[in-house]
Amino acid sequence: MCGIVGFISDNQNEELIKKLVSDLEHRGPDESGYEIIKTDNGYLHLGSSRLSITGLLDGKMPMRDSDKNCLIYNGELYEIDKLKSKFNFSTKTKSDTKVLFEILKRNDPTAISELNGMFAFSFFNSHKNELVLGRDKLGIKPIYYSQNKRFSIIFSSEIKPLISNNLIEKTINSSAIESYILFSGFNSKEQIINNVHAVEPGELIIFKDNKIKKTKYFSLKDFQDLDIENQNNLSTVLREVVNDQLIAEVPVNILLSGGIDSSLIASVINSEETTVNAFNLSYKDQEYDESSKAKLIASELGINLKIFEFDVKKNNEIIDEIFEKLPEPISDPSIVPTYYLSKMVSAHTKAVLVGDGADELFSGYEWYRGMYISQYIPKLIEPAINKISKSKLLNNGNYLPLADKVQLFTEYSDMPYDEKLLFWQSFSDRAGKNLSKERSVLQDYLKTIELKSSKDTFENIRLIDLQTYLYTNILKKGDISSMLNGLEIRPIFLDDRIMKYALSNKVIKNINILSTKTELRKLLYSFSKEISKMKKHGFAHDFGNWTETEGMPFLTKNFNGEKILDSNLQQLKNKSMSKYKKERSVWKLYSIYKWLYENNVTIVD
């Protein structure tokens, strides 16, 4: 893993490129470097900070040859031998950077559609005098770019270095804040800072003659309707992927929550008699704690497990630390424990396997079950169920009370399933919303993403998840929390081989009234019957009294009168709102307004 950054300017600016590389050092603390190349468009500056996982001897960056071709790259590629064979690259190198460099030199940039991995890169082709920015198929690794009077193009793995060095205008439109609150994060179509764009998942940006050309090299349709199920079973595919992703020149270990996904990965590793260490985060409050399940699976498999306990008394300290470093807002409150766990784990290893992506591919979220059950509930009685959910009878705890689930799944019952799903994901009440405006935003967004033309509700729910919730929530949270601590996480289930398998199967096979992810549960059953039957818990955070003593006071003190915030705070005055829902709602607002405050970003209409 690495941090990459670059720009083209009229003059050489060695001091600036060195400073930008330094600002990304947390992403790659092992080594850093930069190159300045004279081009027809000015001076190209390319810099990299590197976390060395593979190619320890021949993977240094920037990677440059005698023809002035140059590559900086952040990521990991898998099936390296297969790539070498396909592109006739005969070498014993273990460096995925070197393999990517040769592929880009010899082929059209769209050849990266053959890559299996997570990556973001910048490649300068000296023969064509063009700069190429590329990003992996799902957007696991980030890269942002902008253009202004000082730089014909400037790009970075993170936005914060561009802001802190005053290289871009520090403004955000109020509409972007509204979108962030609605989607619980910035989707791939939205600008975080005005005139700063994300290279979209599966996209290439080609900069030549001071012009930008965008090219999509991948579509989810490429992996749909394949005959993978008849060629392999999931057990075979998963074992192949796990074994491949354990390959590195440093030890690769595992984050073991005790849930279905990480437990399944651990069981596959154990069946191959590979030695790994596992890491888990615990809480004193049993409503939030899953360490007992992690202990159970580790004991059954004979895996060494190290557990770190989060002390809620440290909430203020850890949250303040996060916002000193946070490269962009993250609306999911589990960024706090994820960041803390990454910090602790990074002292023991450089790379870990994680289960991110399994819920999107194998129907793991409760909204799949909610949509399934709603088919059998008469529309006429849903308002009555919603009314019951608002009573205190179902408000049964601090962590995701049943009342919250029932209320959420009946709140938007009069809407089409796709809009309903996006409202469910935002986890907010209907009351007090400008519904016509918000629905218009959702409808416009849904037109921009890939969906099946058929009215297959569950297939489209998965496609929305992969392009929305996975991007706005899971991937950004994982990349930021880990890379702020120089830790690489490898999301096993987002490997091309598992994606192809999952997308060739119907979503409905993984859902029933009582559970989700039935295929993964069946696979885990042979290793641990008890774990396979457990309900999804999720990585929730125990805020203690932080919401009332720090979160709300910050918002009301520093942004009193800000119209978007005020309208959202009105919803929090509902006395029947659960502690869990209030904490999530406050964090969502705090995450963006605190970030804007810390980075001196101005809100404009």
C-alpha cells in the first residue's frame, strides 16, 4: 500500500512535491520518493510514500525507465503469474508494481481490465506524452484530482494534503452536504470539495494536451450472467482466493470479529494449515462486544488471538485524534473502533485479511430480509406496525433496538423499493424531511448507476449496494482507518474470482425469513455450527456519554444557525428516539461539520 500524489506545473517545485509526499507518509511509512519530468505540458511531479508488502527489492517508486515512462501505484494485484502469462512478461519478479509498469508500457491503458486487485495509480507514457490515472473496479483504493490556474492537473490519494497546502479552493456547496447526509457519505458522483473529483470505480482519466478524457474500462455487467456456479463451488473459489491473498513478503494476518465473514476466512486458513495471528476489538458492555464469538472460533481452529479492549473513557481522546488526521468525513460511527483497532494491529503486522464486501455480494444486510418479509405484509397494516414501533415496548436496549428496525422498514412503505432501500441505508426518520426534494435527488442518482433492466428487485438491491453503500461506507471507512495507521487490509470477498461467482448466482438464494447469507452460513456450518447460526451484529461503537457531552455541544456551539444542520437537529428532539439512533444521527452530522471546521472549509450555496 502507498500514498501517491502528483501535479503538472509551469515550473519545477521540488519543495512542494516533497511536502506532499511527507503528508502521505502515514499511508506508506517504509520509504518515499519523487520524480520531476519535463513534458510538453510543463513539469510533471510524481511522488510516493510506500508500505512495502511485495517487491521489497524491485518495487521501489516512482518506477521509471530510460524512456522516462514513470509509474506511482497504490494497491495489491493478485494472480500475478496469470498476468505474466497473459501479457508475455517473462520474469521472476514478485513485484506487482513492476508487472503493472510493464503492462501499461506495452498496452492500451484499458488493458487494466485484466487486473484482479485493489489499486489506484498514475502512469506517465512518455511516447504518447499522456498521464493516466486509474482506479480499481469497485473503488477500494482512492484517488482524487482537480485542475486550476496553478496546476493543469493535480491528484492525490487523499484530499487533505491538497487542502492543508492551500492547493485548491476550500469551499463546499450546501447541496453536497445535503447529499452527504442523505446518502450517509459522498457517493462516487458527488464532489467533496468544489472542483475536486474522485476517479470513479472502474474508470481511467487520460490527461493529454491539457485536456481530460474519461474512459470506463469495467462494468458490473461484465461479471453478471457468467457460468461460474457450474464450474466451481464457493468453497473451492474461496480457498483459492485466500491462499493467493496470503502471499506476500511479509506476514499476512486476519481481523477476526467473530462474525460469519471473518470466521469463514479463518476456517479456510486453518484448513490449509497456514499459521496466522488474529486480532479482535472488545467492549466491556456486552451489547457491543463480539469477542466471545472470536474466542470461540479461534479456540476451535487453534488460531492465536489477540484482543484489544476499547475503553469508552478514551472516546474524547480517540475521536479528537481521528479528526486531526481524517482525510475526509466518514458518517459511519464505526470508524472510531475501526481506526483504534487498526492503530493497535499495526504494531503487530503490516497486512490483514478482512471480510468486507461479503454483505453486499451475499445479501448479508437486514434490508434484504426486510424487503423479503415486506412482500408478505399487507400494505394496509404497515402504518399500524409503524405506530407500534414508536412505542417504548420494543425499545429493548442501547444497541439497535427492535423498534428501530421495525420503524425503519415500515416508514417508507409507500415508495418504490430502490428509493426505499436508499432511505433505509441512511437510517433516518421520515418526519421533518423535505421528501419531494430528497426523492428527486435519489431518483436522479439511480439513473446514473448500473441496474438490471428487468424488475428483479433483489438483483437490483445488490447492484445498488455495490455501487452505493459499499462505496460511501465500507470501502472508505476501511481504507482510511487502516491507512492512517500504515496497515494494509485485503478484502477477500472483493477479489474478482469471488465477485464473478457471486454475481453469477441469484441473490434470492441467500435470503429467507429467518436469515441472510445462507450460502456462507452453510459453508461455515462444517467448521462451526454455533457461529454459523448467529445473527448479524455489525461493528457498532459504544459512545458512552460522548454524544451528549461532546457531539451535540460542538454542533450547537459552532454551527448554530446553519440551516441544513438546524433542520436535521430538529429531528433529534424526538424524545422517543432510541439512544442508538440518536448516536448515529449525531455522528453523521458531527463527522462532516467537525471535518469542515478542522480544515477551514467554507460552506457556499
